[in-house]
Amino acid sequence: MSMDQPSDAGFGVYVHWPYCAAKCPYCDFNSHVPRGAVNEQRYAKAVIRELEHHAALTPGRRVDTIFFGGGTPSLMQPDTVASVIDAIAALWPLASDAEVTLEANPSSVEAARFAGYRAAGVNRVSLGVQSLRDDALQFLGRLHSAGQARNAVDVAHAHFERVSIDLIYARPGHAVEAWRDELREALALGVRHLSAYQLTIEPGTAFYRLHAAGKLDTPPDDTATALFKATQELCAEAGLASYEVSNHAAPGEESRHNLIYWRYGDYVGVGPGAHGRIALADGARLATETVRDPAAWLEQVEGDGHGIETQTTLASLEQAEEMLLMGLRLADGVSRARLRGLSGHDIAPTTLEDLRALGLIAVVDERVRVTDDGRLLLNQIALKLADALNPVESAPAAATG
């Protein structure tokens, strides 16, 4: 049976800066509070060495996006950012309209660096506002005030055409009307991309320990659902469509880098604890993960030329599962044609029909997407569809509708 060929979902570079001024109590990312000043020159040199290693694995690729994540990348000096961007442009062709994003905290110190980041080549900034209420910011362990957040958005708009903000809802005692008021204020700041995340209690965090001790409770499920629906409603009214379950954007303002992840494209990940997915010339697809500890990562890169701790060739079924789990988060869902072309697997039509009859998914022109009602059960739906994957050779005729 001939299979549709996979389309190119893009190629990006992710650079991890692992350092923060303080560890937020909800955060389970690979971030660390350093003892003393960070040697940025040493860090940048190691990042560039690791980039060189990945460039040798991906000759001829064109970089569509660069993303500086963390940690808090806005603690870096602009010259450090510029040196990494310049190295990427020297190792791969860089798209003329490449998206270059840097995550930033909205403190006055970091906002003062925005002009320098723009000069370095950054053209999109993602601000970790998290809340516009001072009491909530204190609860979340943030070091900025609501006033500083508003000011940082203004400063960002003065330097970048593309500005995104992050917010956290479903905090303890969070009432729906209070969230509506706060979200309206955030949307009034004029941003054209907004990420709204429900507070989750992650193992290994300070909040997890408080929750386990009975000292922290998040809103009940019905309230969390109402908060989610209010988010969808208000963002849509403001012209920011929900293109991904937690991300909202005006047309053309979607995060192109994150779309590479969700569309199961290729990306290089460098820095401590970074992940990557790379398609090789022979058709194999590598999953990479670097050493998480910053000091150990530095030593390994300086000795071996890279900090990769694990490198796995993904089986075709693993690729199909990953593509489903990522792509179903998107409003436009997953292309079954690309799923077949990439992995040689397809979803059993009986499972598709069962979920469609329940109103949880829609299947149109061979695209499978989760409905608005289904989004509330996204993880369960994704796992059920992943369990229904079959090799194309034995899959029954496709069902559409």
C-alpha cells in the first residue's frame, strides 16, 4: 500500500538557560538558583559546541525558529544571546522570517534589557506575567508586582512587534468572576498571543509538598471547568482564537516554534535538560535529552562536544503515539495522511466512530480533532486513540465524515 508522504512541519532550535533568581513553588522545569554569578561566556561557548554537534547531524536543514527558554533567559546579557543567535546562523541557513523568541520575567531590571535583545536578533518575547493581582503573585512566588508586569508589557510593545504573556488560573479559592475581571485586564494590554495555564500540582515542587500535607487545595473540578470555559470565551471575544488547548492568538500570531512541537516537526535541543527530535538522512528519528545538572552538562560538553545523556532511535509506533499526543492539543488536530506517511500507522476506524458518536472528536477530510467538549477529556481521548493505532498494512479502510 502506498503511503502519503509526510509534510515538513518545520525545523527549530531550542536553547535552555537553566538559571532563575528564585524557584517558583509550582515549577517543575529544569531551573536552578545559582550560587554566585553565572559565567555566561563559558555557558555560551558550551551551547555553541553543542549546536555544532547537532549541526553535523542535520546538514542542509533551514532553521525556521529559535527559542530561548528556561529558567529565566532574560537574566542573560544581550551579548550572550547575540553570540548564540550568530552561531546558529553560521551553522544552518536561517529563514529570512525566522521567529526568534526569548522568555522573560517582567521585572524592571529585565525589561531594561529589551532593547538589547531586539538588537541581538530577538523578534518575539514571551512574558511570564502569571497574574495581575499582587496577592496572587506573592502566592506564586513571583518577584515582580502587577504594576511591573503592566509596565513590562508596555516596554515590550515598544521594542517587539510580537509579544506574548503567560497567566496561571485555577489558583486556590479562584472565583470565576474574579478570573474574568483579571483576564479582561490582561487582554486590554493589547497582546496578540496569550497562554493561560491551569495551576497543576507537580511532584517535586513546593506546592506538591504543601498539597500532600493538606495545606493547599486547588479549585474543585466543576470550578476548574468553568474557569477553562471562561478563558476560551473571553479570548475568543477578544479575537484570540484557541489554536491550542492553552494558547490563544490573533490570526498569524501563533507561536511558530511551539507549533513545530505540536505538529511533530524537528527541533534541536541544547543546554541542560533540553529535549530534541531529529529526523536523520536515513529516515530514522532520534529522541535526545541532555544532562539536567548545569555543572555536569558543562563538564560533559567541554569533554565530549555535547551534553547528550540519552539518544534513542524511535520506533514507528512510538512516533505515531507522540504525534497523536502532541497534535491533538491543536484546534486543527492531526492529519491521518501525515500520520500514515510518518509512521506507517493509522487509527482504527471503529475507535474514531465511537468517539465521534460521543461528540468528543470530529473527523473531517482525514483530520482528527478534539471537539470543545472533548478538550475537557483531552488526555483520556489521546490515550484511547494511541491504543487504537495499527500498522497501515493491516488497517481497515479509513472512515471519514
